[in-house]
Amino acid sequence: MKKFIAAMALLATISVNAQSEKYVQTMKTNLAKFDSVKTTADYQALAATFERIGDAEKTQWLPYYYAGLALTTAGWMDQNMDKDANAEKIKAVCTKAEAIEKNAEVYTIRNMAATQQMIVDPQSRWMSYGQEASGYLQKGMQLDANNPRLYYLQAMSVFGTPEQFGGGKAKAKPIFEKAIALFKAETPKPLYPHWGQKEAEAKLAECQ
């Protein structure tokens, strides 16, 4: 009986490891596609793929995170996209991710979705979506005060805000510098987000 139980335990371990290896390989394959996708449809298809991976895995938040990242990337790229409809899709995958684990990385996605909704009409939407975007940064920082992407996004917000409203290059510069320092100190786990450093360095150069 003991031998039978030991054999079953070994089979279960092999099965889990095989599943894990398959998951890692599938994630790596699709993460590599971020370097080659070009159109809105491409990003939407990639997001759908990541969401399917998450639905199949059930215990992994990263596929949903990358689904959201693909959709927000499309939102930045495609000026004709319906930002509100896209944001609803992003919120849906973020909710799925947070059902597994609530963390700072997911709040970066929520921040970008709300920001994209705000810049449709900044004057009329600042009090709603602008405040929502800012709130996500604060919530993220409460969970992880050293997440560089949060500071990069905060700096971008300040950079894009007119000086008369408390923004501008001079105000954004030290935040970009902090983000870059945190990027350099970052040691992300395999498959974990690590984007943002090059973008932060490019923007910092504009602040000199």
C-alpha cells in the first residue's frame, strides 16, 4: 500500500512538473510575440491567447496581466480605438488576475487603461478617469513601494500635465530618475514584467 501511494505521489509530481514546463514554454513563446506584433488586431489576438492560457491554468495571474498589457499597448498605438470599450476588456482581465493575486503589477495595467480613457477628453474626464488612474498608482505603491513601473507611469503623468497644473518636465525629472534607479535594482522572476527602463531613460533625456 505504501509503495502504491509513493508511486501515485511520484506520478502526480511528474504531471505537475510537465504541466508547469508546458505553461512556461507557452508563456515564453507568446511573450516573444510582443516584439513582432504590429496591428491592433495582432495585439487583440495576443491578448485573447494570454487570456485562454489563464483560463486553462486557473492559478496563474501573469497570463491575465499580459492580456491586459497587450490591450493597453494597442490602446497607446491606435488613436482611433474606442478607449472605453478597450478599457472594459482590460478591466475584465485585471479582475481575473486579482482573483488569483492582488499585486502592484496589475495596478499598472489598470492605471494605463484609466489614463487612456482620460486622455480622450482630458478637460471633462480628469475628475473621473484622471483621479481613477492616480488612485491605482497609490494602491500599487502601497503593495510595492519599489515597483519601478509605478514610478515610470507617475512620471509620465506629471510629464504630460501642464506646468500651471503642477506638472511639466522639471517636476517629472526626479520621478523618472527614481524609476530608473529602481529599474536598475530590479531582479524580476522568470516570466515577470520587466518593461519600462528604456522608455523612462528616453523620457528623462527629454527633461534635461
